[in-house]
Amino acid sequence: MFLDFLFGKKKDSDAPATAEKKRDIADEARSLLAEKAAISAEIEKIGKEKFENAILLRNEAMELLEGFDEVLERKEKAEYGAIATRIKFARKVKVTVKDLERFFAKTVSLFDSGKLREEDGKIFGRIYDHLRAGNTSKAREKSNELAGLAALKEREEQTDANAHEFCDKLAKELADVKKSLGKIAEYESFGSVDEKSSERYRGIMKRLEEYGDWRAKHIASLKEMPLRSLVSDMKLTEIGFPVPTDGKELAEFMKSEPELTEKSAEALIEMDSYRDEKLAHIVPQVSKFRRLVRENSKYLWEIRDLQISEFLSANSKETKHVYEYATKHGAPSAEVINELAELGEGGLEKLQREQERLEKRDALLQLAKPSEKDTLLARKKELESVLALFGK
């Protein structure tokens, strides 16, 4: 048979290609195409146009039968009903009769033009006669003789629907296969990655995290220290610590006021918000206190916001001083400061790009699965071949 030639006969010894988990699409295609061919052959015996016209007239005949059933059902009520009810009934009868005559005229026209089989034309003629006589039971018996045509039409529609659903599934699978092959092609053309640079980047980032934790804790401890001890610490200014407008006067004033000797920068800012009466209980020289705080407000606020500044930053321009200070105060991974300096501007970003390429390549590898390339190519060919049989 042609279908056997097209797909090849299956031998009993042939192993299933998909280990029974996947449907053999060639077998299913063979079955669908054989069913479509058988139905088409039956319809061709009748004649495609004559078959479609017979189905059309049968559907109209069934609608007429429903209309006549309704007329007969309402007839008795209309005879004894109100005038309005009788008028509505008369209109319904008129419309139904007009539909019947239109049905008959269409039947005659199709029959005379050779677009309807003789046996079907006779059946529709008898249906017309029975309905004209008001005998719906006889008309229904006659319409049952067309049940074979209706069943054939139903088979055709169901088979077409099955084929459409089958092709949709294959088209979706084909799209997925092509997508997977596209990922494999992308992976194959991705190029090499400098894995040493990626490894170095990961090491630097780990050391930066460790150093960053130490920096945050160290800055927190500095902010809590008495301001007077910070004002005169020259080592801090070498690594970018804020400098007061007049540090000497501020330090002397805080030393002369017992309540200020242990106060931090943040505490002085808060005290400046007190009312004079409250502040006077802490610092007798209210005016001088306010003047010094406001003259050095930039300095005080910079200390308060030290965490978001460049102070003790790993990529500070004061590499030598920051490294020495961090090492002296026990900063872990302080060597990252020198590493960043050696890399220079844009050096870390360059390493980061290699890390991102590595991550993208590894992600592609997870999606691409190059080992499945041959299997996917074979599946693609198979799917395209089967879809082509359905004109897809």
C-alpha cells in the first residue's frame, strides 16, 4: 500500500523508537491519513458537491421538523386562546410554510442543476410532501434515511479535528526542538572564556565582602568614639577622615566642658536640637556650643554618614595609607586593597565581564545539552516529514 511505502512497514522485531513513552508519530499519522483517505473515497463516490448539498438540505430539513413540531404543539392553544395568541400562531405558521417552500425550491434547483443525487432528491421531496401534509412523523422517518450521510459528515469533521490537534502538537514539539537546537548553536558559537580571570574575580569579591564587613564594624566603632579624640588624630586624616573647620578650638572647648568629653559627633548634633533651657543644664556656654557645632556642622554630619562615604574604601586613592591602617587594625583580606590598585581603573569590571560570560556559558550548557544534538536533529527531520504529509 502507498502508506506502507511512504512510512515503511514495521517489522515485528523493530524496537519502539521512544521506549513506549512517546507515541509513534508515524503510526498515528498513518492511521489519520488512512481514515481521511477512506472518508474522502466514500464522499467521492457520492460527489463532493452533491454530498455537501445533501448535508446542507438535511440540516434545513431537521430545522423545519422542529418548526412544524412547534406549530403542532401550539395549534390547540391557539384555537382556544386570545386573539393575540392566535395572531402570533398565524404568523408562526406563515413563516414556517414560507421556509418549507424555500426548502423545496432549493431542493428542485440543486437537483435540476445536477448538484444533488437522485436518491437524495427523492428523499427531500418526500420530506416536503409529508410536512406539507402536516405529517411530521413520516417526514422524520424519511429524514432518518439520510442518517448515513450525517454520520459520514460527522466522521469527516471528527477526523479533521483529530488531524488538526495532532498537527498542532507536532508543531509545538517542533518549535521546542528548534529552540533547543538554537541554544546548542549559540553554545557552540559562544567562544572561549578566560576561566582564570573568572576565578580571580570570584576571589576578589569574596575578599571584598570580608573587608567590607570589617569596615562597617570599624566605622561604627569610630562613630561612637568621643569626638575630641578624633579631632586630633592625624593618622585618620591621611586615609580620608573628615577634617573640622577649626579643630583646635572645638577640641579645647569639649575638653573644658566635662559633659562633652565623651560625646560623639552624633550626640553633638542631637544636643544642638535641644531648647536653650534644656541645653544650659548640660553646657553652660550655650551660645558658644551652638556656634562651634554649626561652624563644624559639615564635619559632624560627614562623621555621622561615614558609612556611605569613601572612607576606608577598598579602592581608595590613598592605597598605601588605607592598607597600612587596615592591616594595623586587624582587617581580614586587607590585601584586596592592593589587588584593586594593581588592576587599575576598569580592571575589576574587565574580570567581572569574564565572570558574566562564564555564567552565561554555564547557563547555556544547562539549556543546550549538546550531547542531545543528534537526537534533536533526527527528531526535527521526523517531525517536519510528518507535518509535510498534512501540508504543514
